[in-house]
Amino acid sequence: MKNIKIVSIIENLNLTQGGPSQGVLNLAQTNINNNITHEIVNLRNKNTNINSKVKIINLDQSYFKYGISIKLILWLLKNKKNYDLFIMHGIWQFQNLCARIIIPGKYIVLTHGMLDPYFETEKIKSIKKKLYWFFFEKKNLLNSKYVLANSAIEYKQYKETYVNTSGIKFKKINYGILPHKINIKNSIKIFNKKFKFLRGKRIILYLGRLHKKKGCELLIKAYSKLKNINNYILLIAGEHNNDYFLKLKKYVDENNLKNKVFFSGFVLGDLKWGAILRSDCTILTSYGENFGVSIIESLFCGKPVICSQKVGISQIIKNYNAGLIVKNNIISIQKQIKNFIEMSKKNKKKLSKNSIKCFNEKFNLKNINDFSNLINATIKKN
């Protein structure tokens, strides 16, 4: 039987930029484990924070943030017959236009939540996106084999979003992460050494990009209203390189919240796992989120999650009683954080046990072969 060979193309394979990069790596490794050769083309410069056995082809050329790249055109022309299928990660990207022209019908697209209705609230950007959709992007997706959703909510959003998606072929798969080999004692030791002043503190952890879509301003305001929680601290682990972070930090400084809220900067590897393992729970109060890799990593570690009902997997977490669900407002977030802090050890232990069960049954890519099975079925039809 012929060995299937596929390739993912992503504009920026950088773990500091959020879940899509980690998702690409997880899917590639899962396919490799299932005897499918899966490589990755990264348009931007080499990233030293990637530690993976997956073959990564760095083209080192991406103009602006749209992935415009002459090298990509030349690479696709040279390699279009060398792969059975191409996977485009993200939309509003030059790579999808290239795929439509150079490899029509030989690619699929993962939007990674980029059709979330939330983005219509960004008025100027949404107008630009609607224009680009009308002239280019819809045609790009129509010429793909299909567009993948990685949660039931995202699948539903495709038909209720701010652009006309009629005629596009959509499919839904179960999505997740691969279990990691973690040295628990060492990871915690590394974390405690890095953040010595957090020793003895109970931690509620936000882990991810700092973007207004994530609702961190709601989280901080809700947390600031909690009383008599001297032993708890809200740890916000994300990049410190944007205006949104400066806005959050200004609020913390002006309201004298330094003893309640701490910005650690981006954490990776053992330091990241140490942060999760040292926390009591992970929290994600997004206005819109198709998946949420950080909360899946939390479930894997047996840590309960608090997340908004706008997170695509919130219903699964609720069904498994693996965490608490909040609405996107300060009162609801404040109430559920308080409920978690005051919860008995017995009930917290139950949430932790349910978290592991939820991960293994719904998000463990060692147990879920949806993507590999879909690839096999797609190639077989050709």
C-alpha cells in the first residue's frame, strides 16, 4: 500500500502565538503515529521554541502578516506532485490563494476559529475581511476539498458567521493534543525557582495570548472584586508585546492589584507545565474560542478549568463536570471563581478526576484517530 504523504502550511509556526502552532504539531505527530508522513512548511523565520520530531521546512519569507511569499509560490510549483494532500492553516492568508491557483482541489483548510462571529465586533477589520471574502477568500475555500471545524460550536458558527459561507463543504473532527511526558517534580521545581515569591500561594492560571478576544480585562476586574483570598493569586502567562497587555497592566497598577494579579510573560516547556501543575485551575474567559489548547493541557494534568460558554468545548467540560462554566460578564466570572475557591477539597478532587477522564475520552489524540481516518478516506477517494 502506498505511503500517504501530506504537508501543512502555516504562516507562523510560533508557540507564543497561541493554539494553532501547537495544533499543527500535534496533528502532524498524530498522523506520523498512524503511518502517514506529515511535514510542515513554515513561512516565517526559524523558531527556536519548537522542539519536535516532525520535519519542518522553513521558507523564511512572509511579508506583512498575510504570508505573502514568492518562495511559497515556487515551492508549491516544485512540490505539488510530491504530496497527496496539502493542509492550509488559517484564512485571510496568501497561502490559500496560492493553493486555489496552483493546487486546486488538492487541499483542505483549518480555519482555527478565524470565522468566529466575534470578529464582526472589530468594525474596520470586519469590513476589510468582508471585502476580501467577496473577492478572494470564499473562492479559495470553495476550491478546497473541505473546510474543517474542530468543535461542534465552530461547525455551527460557520453557518452563522458574518460572511456568506453557502456552498462551502464543511466537516467536523474531534480535536485534541498528544499526551506529554512530564517530569512533574522537575517542572514544579523549575517554576518555583523562577517565581520564588509565588511559593505558598494558590494559583489561578490564565495561559495564552494576550488579546482582547480572550476577555482578560473581564477576568482581572472580576478577580479584583473578590475579598478574603489573600493566599490566592491570578497568574497571567502570555506575551508582553502588545497594547492590550499595556492596557491590562495599567489597570492593575492604577487599582493597586499587584498583590492579586501577576504577569509572568510567556512560559514554555517545563516552565509551562510547572505553571499548570502548580495551579489550582486554569481559566479562559474568551468572548469567542473554537477550542482552547491551554485548557486541554490543564485537563491532561488533572486540573479543573473555568471557561466561558463561548469556548467551543465548554459543553463537553460541563457534561463531564470537569470545571465551571461562566458567562462573559464580571458578575458571573466573579461568582464562579469564588465558588471554586470555596469548594471543598473533596469536590475539587472530584473535578480533578473528571478532568483526566474528560481529556482521555475526548481530547487525547492517542485515543482519537478522527483526523488520520479522514485523511485516509480523502486520499482513497482520489
